[in-house]
Amino acid sequence: MLAQLPPALQNLQLPLRLRLWDGHEFNLGPTPSVTIVVKDPQMVTQFTHPSLDALGAAFVEGKLELEGSISDVIRVCDEWSQALLSEDDDSQPVRTFHDKETDAKAISYHYDLSNAFYQLWLDSDMAYSCAYFETGSETLEQAQQAKFRHLCRKLRLQPGEYLLDVGCGWGGLARFAAREFGAKVFGITLSKEQLALARERVTAEGLDDLVELQLLDYRDLPQDGRFDKVVSVGMFEHVGHANLAEYCKTLFGAVKEGGLVMNHGITAKHTDGRPVGRGAGDFIEKYVFPNGELPHLSMISAEISEAGLEIVDVESLRLHYARTLDHWSERLEDNLEAASKLVPEQALRIWRLYLAGCAYAFARGWINLHQILAVKAHADGSHELPWTRDDIYL
């Protein structure tokens, strides 16, 4: 039995209660809003060094139980970690080997979990990427449709144009571009579960003549400039720092002269791409996105430029993603009983922490989301973009 708290935990003044395996309780501050139930006595020794990955792993592995809203849990645990740990500014950027087999396994691990599980908390089109809130008061459904429209307008997509959708997911954007803008779309994914449902939805909407979806690695894309426009949403996070140059060159080779390329993805806080401190990035690497690597805006911008594309517009949607993730997290929390029947308990624990934790991380600027629009200029340097952005917002 633990007679008293370790000295490092005393006087922290956090709204946190620790309930031990024997029923004893310790409050780390007044009016606790979060209770951590300690199932494994060995965890107590780690409480003086509460890295976010260690706390997250303990919950995933059933060594801890959590009481309180998941958003409060994330906030209080971060305050606890901040009080006792440094930011680990000497952490090193991750560089992992990425080949086709490795990337396919990583994508399958994340996206082939259960289509029905994702349907519980995504919008009806199953857009698993940052939504676009034009006023801030939109529903998730409205904001995801606004995101699709925003992307297509930025691409100045016209009827009959051939659009490449890299990492098409469940096909929401591909169907929207075909249905609302009259584009012909070729979409690729590495997830078999996504592809099966995406194809079903294309057929159900009568879009088979306009939308073709395939299981294909981006490195196998044709390099004959056949596409008028290219869009990549929430995909380049899986590419890896070492492969960014190849990724950008592949997009360059796929689009015709005068064509536009839109890269929409999560970017790192630090310019060298090292993960955020105190273990949050390590938790995501281990449990959520194996081999995922976030480049800084400057890193991906440099590779886009070196590939021969000219960047013409950059927009940060960081707070849009924080709001998107809040919606996702709340919807999952409202459907925990149903979710528990669709995925293993450990997977559900991972996703509860991941969605709420990422909402917190985006809100506080630990990570960002950038839309980067680039053009493959003609040989003489010309292109057909309008002189202003006015047409995007008409």
C-alpha cells in the first residue's frame, strides 16, 4: 500500500485524482475533474516522469483506466507532463525506410480496421481529413462538403478535365469532383477496405463513367503528363522524409504542362520534422500511424519546388483541423458502445486518445495543416491561373 504520494507529485495543484488498486485515493489538486484508476502498481513509479507516450501506452494496455471526459483527460495529462518534464528539444527527427511493402502494411494497419467503425464518427461521405469551416458554425457534414468545394475551386476544376486523386480514401472527393464539377477522376489508395466501399459508392451514384478507383502505389503512377489536375489529401504524411523528393517528382510527371497540383496534409512544428516533445509523437508512431513522418512546411515546399512545380498559394487550416477532430472525437465518444462491437478494446482505446489528443495538439500549434497549390508552368514560364483569388470565393 502506498502511504503517501511521491514528493514530485505533491503540490502540483492539478484537477486530477489517482485511485489505486487497493481503493486508496490521492488528489493532486482541488476539485478533480479527471480520475486515473491505477490497475498496475508498477505504474506509480512512472508518475514522476509522466511522458505522454508512457501514459497513453498504459491506458491502451489496460494498466490504467480513465474517468472524466476524454478532452479533460488529454488536457490534464498534458499539464501533468509539462509540470515534471522538459519539452525534449534535443529530440531527433525520425527517418524510417519506406518501400512499397512497408507503406502498404502501414496503410492497411490504419485504414483497414473497419469501415463500419469509421462510419460511426466520420461524416456521411467518410472524409477522413481536415474539414473547412467557412463561418465556424457549420456541422461536420457541411464543413466536409465545403472542403471538397474549396479544393476543387482552388484547382479551378472544369467539366471534362482529368483529375488524379492520390490517396482517394473512401472516394468522397472523387465523387464530389465528378458530380459537382463534371471532372473525370482517377483515384488511388493502398487500402483494400477503402477501395471496396469507395467503388460501391461510385456505382450507387451512377458515376462509373467518370470515376475510376484502383489499388495502386503512388510510385506506380503514369509519368506521361496525362492529368489536367492533381489533388493529394491527407496522404503525404505516409510518404516519409526520405521519399518526399520522389513523391513530388511523381506528381510533376503525372500532370500536364499548365496543370495544377494541390497537396493538402499535416505539417510539423519543427523545421527539421522532429516530433513534438514529451512523447506525443512517439505514441502516434507506435499505435496509430506506423512509419508516419510529418515534414515542416519549408521541407515539403522545397521538394515541390525542386521537382519543377511552382508554388502559387499556401493556406494554413490548423484551427479547422482542431475543430474537425473535436467533431470526430465527440462523435466517437457518443458511440462507444457501438464502437466496442466493431473493433478490439485496445484499438478503441487508441482511437479515443488519438482523436482527442490530436484535437488538442492542433489547437495548441504542436502541428499544422497546409494546403499547397502549385502549377507545372509551360516551357516559357506561362500558366493560365487567374490574376487574383477572387474566383475561389464566388
